[in-house]
Amino acid sequence: MNSTLDHMVAVTIFLAATLLFIGLFNQTIQTATIYQQNRATANKASDLLDNILLNPGIPTNWGQTDENITGFGIQDPEFTQYKISPFSLMRLASTTQTPVFYPKTGVDYSNITIGSKNFLLVSNNSALDYTTVSHLLGITNTYGFQLSFNPIVSVLITENQAANPLRFSIDVYGTGFPLINAQVNYCFIAVQTGPTYSVEYGVTSTDEKGVVVLEFNDVIDDELSYLLIVHANINGLTGVGYIEGGSSENNHQYVIPFVDNLSEGRVLIAHSFDVHSYDPPVAEVKYNASFVILAKDYTFRQIPIENSAGSVNYGEGQPYEVINIPTTNPGVLIITYQKSAVEVGVVMMPWGLSSLAFPMTFGGDYQNQEWVATDLRQILVGGIAYQVKIAVWSLEGYQVIS
């Protein structure tokens, strides 16, 4: 009897140990499987990023057209390596800001606006969404991804004195360190009634702390509306900064540019009340547009625009005006405006994402994902230094079952 009981206990212990071993072994196998899946996701992130950055897509010039594409890539077709088309980035629908609806055209516009009056609004008829790009990359229902583009060089501009003279300090730094003896090119625009404007260009350099001070002795009115754009460069590492100031900061009536057609360089000039739906009373807003590019020697060049002057009025007559960008080169559309004798100001729009060093995020949301692989590259976008980060995650779903 005792031997039978001992035998039964031994068998029970043996079976329990066997089941425990099988459970642990199964868990180990699943953990190893997940490790392999995570490693495959990490490899996919690296491969996907290079595939996106090192080919221009099909057709190669899709960034400057409104055509549908059959292959996705954002490399600048005129260059090699990690040189990216600033126009292809314009066509990517931003996933971090709410699209802007313009009732007068009945179209939503992808919103890559930075600050209160620095606009980049691209028609959704031209913009590519996340679903379309995932399909073109062949990862629909397999992987999710997000791309983020951020400038490497920071150009921080601070107004130190409002007039007599107008004074700025400019700090130029890279990733945690100042850029010493960097060449600094600037474009200063003073807005006057009309609206007219005066432009001053100049070149200077940063000191041993990466700082330079600019003074404009002709500015005697501390309410002057102005715009200062600065490009800083050292050994091909280039960054952009800008500041607007004066009486225009609190203006509610101004003009808003919308990119309506990339192929034609067609930009609509709209009254802000037609977009933001403020209540009357309203008034005519006059404007004067100019376009500047950064030349190969990092100096500014102004390009003439036909029909550069005009006016828009909320809800009356033609709801918007039209101008055409006169070049295929990246640059900045600068529009001075006047609402009344004392209300003047300036708005900007980059033609090519990098012209004002706009950051951008495109793709899905990975916040609630269990495991995300990331990878980084240093790139040039229209000559401006950026860092691009990709985040990739599996959509198949997996977990350890004990």
C-alpha cells in the first residue's frame, strides 16, 4: 500500500515537473520569437528609412507637380546620397496639425504652419496622406511608421531694443554647442503704409560664443512692423531663423497664402476673416508680395513677381487673389499687408519646406504601441541641415503567453 502511494506521489510530481518545464520552455520559445520579431522590425526601420531617403520616387519630380505617384521616395532628383527634396516634403500631409478648411474653394489644406503668421497650407488635392504612402511602400497592415524632420542648426533671434537703434542678438548653435565664426546672412524688411517696404541685406559672423548682434540705426519707431530672416552657415552646415515684430502681432485682419497648385506655382491670397470666421466690421486688406531665394554663396536674392500687389475683402467680390511663384528654386514668399493707416504687417510662406527650416511630422501615432523601433539619419533638405527620425512598429500583434 505504501509503495503504491509512493509511486502515485512520484508520478504526480513527475507530471507536475513535466508540465512546469513545458510551460517554461513554451514561454522561452515565445520570448525568443518576439525577440526575432522585434529584431526584424528594427531591420525594417533601417531599410525603410534608407529606401525613403535614397530614391526620388516615381515620377522623380513628383514633389513639384500635383500628379499621383506610383513609387514613394523623397530624395532630391538632382542630387545623390542623403539630399532631400524640400518640395516632396511639402506634399506630405501633416499629421500633427489640424487641416485648414477654406470655404471659398471648398478644399481642406494640409497645415504645416509655424507661429501665428508663418503659413504652409497645401491643398489636399496635392498632399499625400499616410494611408497612400503606406500602400506605396508595401507595408499596409504589416507595419506602421512615423517620420519626423527637425533642423539641426538652431538660430535664435532675440529683440533686445525696439528702436534707436533696433537691436537683435542672434545665437547660433548645433546639437548642444555654439557655432563659432559662422557666416550670418540676413534680410531685414521694414513694413510701411501702402503697403510698401524697405529691404536691407547684410553679412556678418558669429563670435567665439556663437553670437552676433545686429543693429538697425534707421529704426526710430518702436511700433514698426518688421521681419528679420537669418541664415547661418559654417562648412556647409546651414540653419535658418526669423522673427517678426511691431504693431502687427495683434492684427486679426491680414492675408493668408494657400498653395493651390504646385505644378503652376499657384498661390491664393485670402482674407483672414474668410478662414477664421471673425465677425464684422471688416475692411479691405491691401498686400504686396515678394520672393527671395538663398543663392549658392548663401546671400539673399530677390525674384520679381508678376501681379505682386493687390487687395482682398472679406466676403465681397472675388474672394481671393492669385499669384504665381516665378521659380522652381526653394525660397520664401514674403507678403506685406495693410489693413488701415496704422495696421500693417507681414506674413511668410516657405516655397519648399526647408526655406524657413520648418519641422514636420508625417505618419501614424505610435504612443500606444507595445514596441517601437527607431533609426536616425543626418540629411540636407534644400541645403538646410536636418535630422530625420523614423519610428516603425508591427501591426500583426504579439505577446508572451504564460
